[in-house]
Amino acid sequence: MGSSVRELAGATPATRDRYVDLLRVASLGAVVLGHWLMAAVTPDGVGNLLAVVPALQPLTWLLQVMPVFFFVGGFSHALSYRSLLRKRPEGSEDSVYSAFLRARLQRLLRPTMVFVLVWGAAALLVQLLGGGGGLTGVTLRMVTQPLWFIGIYLAMVAFTPPLLRLHERYGWGAFAGLAGAAVAVDVLRFAAGVPYVEFLNFAFVWLAVHQLGFLRADGRIRLRRAALLAGGGLVTAAALVALGPYPLSMVGMPGEKVSNMAPPTLALLAHGLWLVGAVELLRAPAARLLERPRVWRTVVTANGVAMTAFLWHLTAMFGVYGALLALGVDLPEPASAAWWAQVPLRLALAAALTAALVAAFRTFERPAASAPVQGHGPLAALGATLCLLGVLGLSMVGFGGLLDGRTALLIAIPVSAPAAVAMTLGGWLLVERAGRRTP
């Protein structure tokens, strides 16, 4: 492994934007660390540290970095799709689209499907044996929650070609259109009381951040504009929280009437703008750091396993808590002095168990060999849609209550875990078939 990483790092072309790779790893790492820190687990259940200590909620303005990951996604998707267009000038846009979907989804869905199938089998076995209570039941319900991110990312991949065309025609105007739509949604939601309109911002807010990645790919976010994004976004987010109906926390909080995350709000979009601007202001010093061979090898290594680590990090966290309880170790009251003293041990154990899980499942994150294929765009789009709905449904319903027929509402439709898994698997197979189908 060490030699292959050194070879890969050494073969990095001079034109590669290494900072984007660092941002991808750092953003996922921040999410993992945030989840580990926020979990307030007791023998009676799982709470949120930010609810126990509200004074810590401003930390979410630093640790809620999913906008950075989606920004990086826009950058990568633009480069990838344009590369396919250049390599296949004789192919139809339909075939290029299906090839693009297959290539992007393969790296994402292979480790995801392994995670889903392993956990699904484990959950079924546990419940057949009469288990599923206590911390085990909580784990079965919560371990799939981070899959919402996979679902949103799938939508970004699927919408890349039309949104990229809008970007190439209108530039900043395309971003402004999506941001304006997000503003209109929140006005209709909070001022006019229009029901269900808020769910449109799952698309408008995240796709607006994704659109910034297109601008970054074309070199249109330079220092001056980065400073404007950072300053303007931060001031706007602060004003919206101080004067509007938006909560302070940039992650969802239990029991709150309004969440900035689910569905996303204008405040979260402003938060995303300031984060994107801030990371762009740090680009030059970070690029110099990444020229060091050891630093770059570390980033290359982490990028090769980042998605696997993200998928399994909650499994590791609940595994650590379960082991502590099984060994009779007292779990202190969250936010107490004893709880804080135990944090380094819990983090170290969770990191070690995550590393073990990565070692077991990392092979599924490696990209499969590709070959020139003819594609079928509508079939690929249908597959991506099924994957999106299946993954989002599973993030909501979890694996608890498999034998009881437990469901969750997905766009007003009850979805069970088996149905969500079937949609995800079926969608993936359709994308694979579309990428290989010949006319």
C-alpha cells in the first residue's frame, strides 16, 4: 500500500489542483469529528451535546462544513464531464451523460451498497434473535442517517450537465438564480405560510453551493470575490439568525421548530457562502504546504478511503460505546467534567475501530476498470433517481423495526427499509446497464 501511494502521489500532474483534494478530505473529516463529539450517549439513549450545552452551538459555524464538500463536488463534476466530452467528441450527449453518471456513481455507490447490505443483514439477524432494544436499537435507527449526504450528492451528479450548461451561458447569473429561488422559498415559507414549499430548498440551497464549484473550475473565484463571499456570507448569516426565524445552530437540533439543515434554509446558504469564501482565501498557503511530498502522500492516502471512513464512522462510534457498556465502564453525564475527561479515549477508540473497518471494506471504494461504452441517458437518469430516493429513504427509516414494517415518509410516501434498499440496488443496476448498453 505504501509504495502504491508513493507512486500515485509522485505521478500527480503539475496541473492538478491539490487543494481541492485536501478540502474533500478535510470536510469529511470535520463531519466525522463533529458527529463523534456531539453524540451524548448514556445507558438510557443518545442525545445531542449541543442541546445539553447550547453555548457550544456557535461551533457549528466551523464544524458544519458539508457546503465545502458540495462546493468541491461541483468543481470535480465540471472537470469530469468536460473531460468526457473532449474524449468522446463523436459520441452523443446522451451516451456521454450515461458514462458520466456511471463513472461518478460507481465510486460512490459501491461502498455504499456494501455498507447497506452488511448492516441490513446484521439488523435482520439481530431482530430475528429477539434483539433490537437499548443501544442496539438506537444504533439500528441512527447508523444510516448520514446517508442523506449520499442522496444529495447523487442529485448533484445527475443535474450536473444541465446546470453546467446554464453556468457556461450565464456564469454568476446561474448561481444568482438558484440563490434567488432559495430566498423565494423561505419568503413563501415564513412570510406566507405556504405548506411544504420548504422542501424545495433541498435542491435550491445545495445546488447553489454546487454551482459555486463550477465558478471555481473556471477560475472565477479570485481573492477579491472570495473575500466578498466570506464577509458577505458571514454578515448575512449572522443577521438572519439575529433578526429572522432561523436558529443559531447550523445543524439540526432535537425538538426545534425550525432547522437550518432539514430542510436547508437561507441562513445555511449564507453560511455556505462564508465557508466557501474562507477556504478560497486559504488556498495559496495551503497549496504551498501541499507541495511537500509527505503532506501530499497523506492527502492521497486519505482520499482513497474517505468515503469508506465516512460510511462506517457511526458504526465505530456506537461500537465503542457498546463495548464500554459491556465492560461495565460508567458513561458519565454528558458535558460533565468526567465526560470531557473521557473524550480523548473515546475519540481514539472510535478512530482505531474506524481504521479497522476501513481496512476491511476499503477495496470497494477503489474505482473499477472502465472501458469505452455506449450509453442510454434516460435509463441512467431513471437509475440515478431510484438511487437518490432509496438512499434518502433509508437515511430516514433506518434498520430498526425491520420485522415490524417500520416506515418513514419520503415526499409523502411511506417507505420501509427493504423498499429503500431495493430502490437503491435497482437504481444502481440500471445505471450500470445504461453505461454498458449498446445501440
